[in-house]
Amino acid sequence: MNRIILADNQAIFRAGAARILVLEEDMRIVAQCEDLNRLWTALDANRGAAVLVASTLRPDLQQLAERIRTGGHRLVLIVENSEQVADASALLAEGIVSRSVPATDLVDCIRRVSRGQRYQQRTNVTAIHSGDAVGARVRDRLTPKEMQIVALIVQGCKNKEIAAQLGTKEQVIKNYLRGIYDKTGVSDRLELALFTIHHRVLAEAAAKAGTLIEMKTA
């Protein structure tokens, strides 16, 4: 049984990864951590796990690698889609994947790392996603308001919170979401968030829209 500790401050990604991994008979998630304090506790409470850690948690990689080795764990670093990993940092992790890693590749990575192998997705992510026709097409379909809603969904906001930030009513947001689901081909907010994360051009557009919201509310 492959034991897994999942540490990421993005709740949407944690939920999506967990939904993928629980379907595998040889995998068991023993802890989910939203910050470094919870991660340290999980490392001490378990042994021999594949530890998936998002770079957005900003861990001290040297310290993390030492804690990983002490507990007999193996480290898989989840990096942002356009993030470049220095060679020195790459040597500290048994696995490196981008946040937009396909589900099958994530599962393969965990299995390989658990067997003592290395799995490093070092290909230039920008080059991979520059030809993302699906992401570009959806981005062009969405209106500026819809893109703002997508940005807030990715951040984990509920409809009431989105309505408050955009200065409208919750029912209006529900109506917008129905249109967004139709345009993206997803059925719920989790699928929408994962779809956005996995299409870099769409994720960048959403991030830009999110920045504009923050500027207006600041």
C-alpha cells in the first residue's frame, strides 16, 4: 500500500488530487495538510509515505528533505506550471511534477517514487502549454465578469463570498456559473477549478482577473 501525505495550501488542488488518488486500490492518503505546521506533525506521525508538497507552501527544502529522510518518506515537489526548479533543489526531491500534471502521470509518479525510483517532470512547461488550443478557446469564450468569477472559484470562494466581492447578489453568481459550466463543459465548481488549473493560458487569464479584483477592493 502506497501511503500518501498531501500538503498544499490550495484546497481545490488537494480535493482534486485526493479524488484521483482514492480511486487507486494501492494508494491511501494518511494526511492532508494546508500549511507547514500540519505537515511537520504529519511527518512525525507517519513513516514511509510519499509526501506531495506544493512549492507555494514555501518550505525550506533542505530542512524538509532532512525531515523526509528521518521519517523514511520520499518527497514529491509540486511546482507551479511556469516555475523553474534549480538543479540543487531538484536533487533534494525524488519526484517533481507541475501543478497541471495529468492524473495518470501523478499516479505513475507516486508509484515510481514509492519504489525508490526518481520521477522528474523537467520539461519546459511553458512550451508544453503554449499550444493549448482548448484553454485558449475557453478563455476567449468567457466574458471579463465570468473570468473574475472563475478566478474566485479557483481561490476557493463560495457564491456568497463571490457576490460580496463583485458587488452583486448570490443568485446572479449562480446564473453566471451555469453559463460558465456550459462554456467550459464542466459540471461543478471543483471541476471548473481543476479545468482552469490544468490549462495554463486559462489559469493565467484567471490570475490576471483576480489581480484586478484585488486592486478594486484594496
